[in-house]
Amino acid sequence: MLKVIEIEAKTLQEATKKASDILKISENKIKLEVLKEKKGFLGVGGSTLYKASPNIDLAIEGKQYLENMVTALGIDVKMEVQSPDESTITYRLQTSENALLIGKEGKTLLAFQTLLRNHLSTFVEEPILVTLDIGNYHASRKRQLEIMATKTAKDVARSGIAVKLDPMNAFDRRIVHSKLTEWRDVETYSEGEGEQRAIIIRPKK
């Protein structure tokens, strides 16, 4: 899961510097293992082949990154980390300023989550699923969206007139699509690009 490369260098310091440049992480987070010693001509000018990788625990790295961001804002934070496997990490935060960190319609929370994912992605070969929740926002938002989706679907089924919902992020759209996927009378699809992408709920043909 963590990135692994091979580095050939004459000194440990040179190998650390090379690995840091290639992996794009700081030198103090580099782990080196000797693979092979290469002797130079007449025993002079030899080099060593190293295996280099990030010297971190991915879940803890993310925890420290989040703590640094939040405490830099002067906000107290309590955090729970769950990582059932190497490719999934969930961070749940309770802070003294939940509303501030969540932002309108969760936009600030999503921005923090994007920064966190981008940071952790520098250490791994394959994409990982990183989820950030603050003040149980996701559960509350899910309930609100499901209630709204159900009410709108009933109106559409009764009137026979399609309804276009306000633009939503991908997380919110998935909740609405999932809630209505088994409905017999209506169907959903998305249209638009970027922040203007929105769900249409229409009668089934």
C-alpha cells in the first residue's frame, strides 16, 4: 500500500535525499533498507542499493495532519480514528467550533477532507478511501436529504411533473440516488457540471 522505490547511492545521506525528492515527502519520514552492497573498482567508490518507503503509520499521519490544521485555528479537538483495512480510514471529530469547520452545506468540511486525502495520497501507491466527519454531520445530513428526497418523490409521483433539485456535491447526490433507487414510480439522474451538477427526479416512463 505504501509507496516503495529502489535507490542507489554512495552514502546513506545521499540515498535519503534521493528518496525524499522522488517520493516528495520529508527526509525524516523516509525508511531505508539495504538490498545490496556494490563494491567499486579495487574496493573504491562503491555504492549501495536501498529499498525506500515512507516511515509512517498512515492513519496516525492523517490524525496528526488534522490536529495540526485544527489546532492552528485555535480550536480544541477530540478525534476518533477507524481503519478496518489498509485502504479505508475514517476520522470523526468533535470540536469546540463544529459549525465553523463544517461550513454551509458541509463545504468547509469537504475542503478539509480534500486536503487530508491529498496529503495521505502522497504516501500510497493506490487510491484510499478517506472520510472526515465533524460533529456527526454526515448522519444528520443523510437524514435531512432522505426526508427531502422522499417528500419530493411523492410530489413527483402524484403530479407527474419532474423536479430539479438544487445543485449538490457528489456525496449528497449519492444519498438521494440511493434513497430513491427502488421506487417504482420515479427515477433519478444527474445533469450539469461541477458545482452546478444537480439531480432530476421524474416519473418513470
